[in-house]
Amino acid sequence: MGEPEHTDVVVIGMGPGGEYAAGTLAEAGLHVTAVEERLVGGECPYFGCVPSKMMIRAGNLIAETRRVPGMAGTSTVTPDWSPVARRIREEATDCWDDKVAADRFTGKGGHLVRGRGTITGPGEVTVGDRVFRARRGIVINSGTEPAIPPIQGLAGTPYWTNREIVQAEQVPESMIVFGGGAIGAEFAQVFARFGTAVTVVEALPRLVSFEEPEASTLIERIFTAEGIKVCTDAPAERVSHNGTHFSVHLGMSTLMAERLLVATGRRVDLAALGVAAAGLDEKARSIPTDGWMRAADGVWAIGDVTGKGAFTHMSMYQADIVVRDILGQGGESADYRAVPRVTFTDPEVGCAGLTEAQAREAGLRVRTGLTQVPYSARGWIHKAGNDGFIKVIEDADRSVLVGATSAGPWGGEVLSALQVAIRAEVPLATLRNMPYAYPTFYRAIEDALKDLESSPPESSPPESSS
């Protein structure tokens, strides 16, 4: 080890939030040392949000073309994956080269260090044989890795995670997807629309299990209609690979496919990060922080590692708070009452705040309102591909919304109005007594609120939440 190198702030991990924090602090005149083991920009632009949404956009175009008959004439479509793969390589990832992002950071006066950063003492980060001492502190933005389940035979097989599937140059004839959450569901639908025979295997009783049961029912119905086989409540017991195909053993049945995608969640290795040297619990599943993202004296944490949601928007939100705290600018601390999340299937499932089950578990006296998008004026006009619903969750004692789901065409966009209502605690009387543009998809919010009025408040968990 050489002599310690002194800096103001060390940022471990240059995902979206880390890149923003490091760059902004450097522009403010601080000496910032950013440590990145993989690519500057993190998972989102190279292996997550951006390339996957390019895939989804392409798959949705195919689906829309197939909806033309009976609505606007006749149509045929021949799926071709090559322009999708090319767009991901050339437009999204620069062939997985982070030079543009790295230069953007160093151009702001930042100092980029390649390698794995480990906390080795208070205010100290070691990267290889270099030791950095931070005068102001350390910002942890280490992100997460794909969580690989301990299924017999899986290790050593050429399975895909999100990192491999976005680099696919062609679609496989068949694919099994482990995991029916957002990532698994999105990829399953995209590849099915490009001609892959897809089977989704979910160990829990329903798809997108962290969302409302109505969302699970909707997605499973759509998947079945599109030819995607869904196996829920089906933990895999054993996996094998014969050189060309995977075999997945589910109790009494066996599935076979050319490819296997593992999308069973994300994990963080706090021990490898060395958080114990900063006085933090290395065995924890996430790093707890206060409202200013402080995890310990001189240590801040942002992004996936905080356990507040593995979303780019969460990392950016928290990064702004850290920047303001380090620069002494004040402002508002973190508020998680209306965190938005969107599953970009078709239909989209946008959610904010609490689910009905979570609200009841929190001891609230709950009322719910539900309306089906096809029964709205815009849904009726839209017709083909109009599946969806809007569900609102009320704290009956305060007459405000604490949660909502907007599933349907552009469900993530319709969610914005509901997120604002939850975050600002807009009185229900105000929401009811305002005009909703006709005919829009968001006008269905008005119908959900009307249904809410006829729903008696309850505090016990409903049977459907179990």
C-alpha cells in the first residue's frame, strides 16, 4: 500500500445516483473521488431500464400492429430482432462502453478510479493497492447484483440474467423465466412477442406479487391470451443443461427450453463492501439511513442498497438529498409516502404508495375504490388493447389517498396524478370536486373515486391479500 490519497468525498458506485452526486459535488468545487468496478452510469443505461424499455417499445409495436384487424383494416407483421439488438448496441450502450459517461464526470473536475471499493476504516476506502481518505465522508451507491437462487444444478449452467439478455443478438426458440416480478414479466412478454415460446415459473402464488392481486390477475390473463405459459406456486427443484437445452424440474413435471432467464430479485453484499469498518451491520439486507441518507458519521447511502426500492428515480431522489446535505443547502429530507413504481408490461402497471394489504397491516381504516379501464369512455374508444383498472386506497380517518394502482395503456403516466394526490395528501373532497378531461384515460380516476364512496371502511386484512 502506498501513502493515503486525500480527497473530500469518496463515492462508491457510479450508478445514476452516484454519478449525479459525484458530478454535482465536483462542480461545487469539492475534490471528489468516484470508484466504479463496472461501467460509469450503472445498471440502468447498460443492462436495465434503457435497453429493456427499447425492447418493450419494439414488442409493443408488434402488438399494436396485430390489433389493426377489426379496427383499421388488415395488417401483417414479421418480427425481426436485429434492429432491436442494433439499437441497444449503438444508441443505448455504445457497445457497453462508458467513455462518454466517464468523460462527462472527469470533465466536471471529478477523479475516477476503476476497481472495487472497500471501506477499510472511518472515512477510508481502499481500491486495490490505493487508499483514499475522505475529509467530508463516503457516499455508498454500490447497487445490487442479480440474486441467484440456490437451486440444485443451476450453478455453472449458461443461464441469463438481465445483463446477458439485453445483449442477445437473436431471440431463442424457447425460454423459461425464473421469477414473475417486474423484470421477469417484462422480458417474458417482449420475447414472446418476437416469437419465443415462453414459460414463466414463479415460486409464489401469483405474478407481480408485491402489487395488488388485481394486477396479478390481469397480467396472468394477458400472458395466457398471448401464449405465455404461467406456472405459479411452482418452486423449481432442479436444473440441468445438456449443452443445447435447459431442463427445469418442478415436482412431478419437467420443462425444457433453449434458454433460462433468472429474474428472481436482487441482492447486496454488504460484507464485501466492508461496511463493518464504518460501524454498520454487514449481515443486513440493506443499509438503514435517516431522512438525510446518513447511515453513520460521515457515511451516506443511496440507491438500491438502502432498501427503499431498486429504481433509478429513487437513487436520483436520494442523491439530491445527499448533495444538499454535504453542501449544507438544507431543503426537505426524504419522504417515501408516494414512491412510484411501474411494471412496463402491456398493459403497464403503475403503483404509488401502499397496497391495500399494506395499508391494513399498518392499522389504517381502509376504503378502496376500483374501476375497469374498458368501461371508461376512453377505454371503450381505445377498444383493442384497453385492458386495465384503477384502484385507489383511502385512509378513511383522514379522507386522503395512501395508495393507488393504475394499470392499462400508459398506466405509468396516468399514475402521476395519483402520486401527486398521495404525496400532497390532497383531500378527497378536492379530488372529487374537480373536472377530469374527457375522454382521457386518467378520467377513470373519477370513476374509482365514485366507487370509493360506496365502499365501507374496514381495518382487517382482506382474504385476497394472504
